[in-house]
Amino acid sequence: MDSYAVHFFYGQTADSRGHQFSYGGAIISETFINEQIRDKEIRVIGADGEQLGIMTPRDAMKLAEEAGIDLVKIAPTAKPPVCKLVDYGKYRYELARKDKEAKKKQHTVEVKEVRLSPNIDTNDLNTKSAAARKFITKGDRVKVTLRFRGREMAHVSNSRHILDDFAQALTDIAVVEKTPKMEGRSMTMFLAKRQ
């Protein structure tokens, strides 16, 4: 059989290098456990975290079987690779839990857009600034776009004060990240949360 021969175990497929695949071909896990570890020698860490030294995978498997747990490769790129004696089910659960915690703490900053026109009414401007305030307090950046149509392009320089007033209304929670700049038929400005 060649090196890409397919073996079946745990209800999934894997090639002889130990990569586990779903039937669609996407990798489910690259974690090597027990008999899948085929290195000449490995550094072994005990279940309670103590260093057991460098040994062959066969010797490490004997230790794992005596303890009634699994041998899991936790650092495949180290020289020699590092394996730990753990309950594989608990190990996977802990990894999934840590990953979930990390995702909870992670906040992706989105860019929300607020569109204005040169002849905007004061009440409309207040409504738009309230919406921008809500976005900024959530931690998002706000792109404020002043759009010009037809003859309004002749009064671009007179309309910049609208963006300045908008930024001034949010000065307590926001800073101007990018000053107003013309882009085609629009003048844009970016606001971000004050640190």
C-alpha cells in the first residue's frame, strides 16, 4: 500500500499520516493519538504535568495503558514532538471550551455607515447622530457619508460644516479617525470610540 492508503477508525477516514477527514474531504482533526503517533522518539509529559523524559512511542503507550488514559501529541512541531498522557475525551472538551471562551472575549469591529445630505434638517441630524452614538458605544467604527446630488456639487465647500457639527455632537464618546475627504460625489469621515 502507498503512503496515502486510507484506513477506517472511530467512524471516520484517515490517511496513513494520521490526518482525520470527514467523508466530504475536510479535515476534522489533526490531533494524533495512541497508535497514530509514529515518531522515533517523543518527549512525554505525565497526566499531572511532570516531565517523564524522552522515549519511544511504544514505551509511552505502555505508560498510557497502565494509567488507563490516552497518549496525545500536543506539540507536533517541537523537536522531539511533545506528547501528553491524558483522557482524550476530556482533552478535546477542554480545547473546545477554551476556544469558545476565546471567541466570547473576541469582538470584531464593524464599520457602520450613516448617510447625510447637504440640506438635512436639524431633527434628522439629531436622529442620525443618536444612531451613530449607539454604534460607537457598541465599539463599532462609523463612516459618515455626506452625499451630493446634481446641483449640490456646486456647494461642496459650504456643506463641510455638517460633518463638523456631526463630529462635534459625538465628541464626548468619539474621535475623528479620518477627517472629511471627497470621494466621487460623497464626502466621508470616520469616527471611532474615544479610548
